[in-house]
Amino acid sequence: MFFQRKKSPPPVRIKPHVVPAFMLHEAASALPSEQLCNAIYTAIADKPDVKSEHLEKLANRLGRLAHERGRT
């Protein structure tokens, strides 16, 4: 009797930001709100290769999030 080999599923492709985002999320869960915000700001401010357009996009996203959180 021969065994039929199952076809293996295609490899899962994970976007490059998912793993670091998960790691940051795990670390962030241990910090109170103000300390988390200060730590994130310091990390971004101390990294000179962060582009201004990325900072602007992040600022807009954070502004929208703050507005949504303020409504509830």
C-alpha cells in the first residue's frame, strides 16, 4: 500500500513590520501610558535616520487616535 503525500500549504508571508510590532506591543504592555509615550518619543527622536515624511504620517495617525480616544 502506498501512502499519498499531502501537498504542503504555500509558505505564509509576513509583512516586515509585523514581528517588530508584536515585540514592541509585548514590551509596551508592561509600561504605564505616560512612560510608554515618553519611551516611544525618545526612541524616535534619538534615531536620526527616521524620515520626516514618516514622522508626519505617524503624527497624523496618532492625532486621529487621540481624537478617537478622547471621544469615548
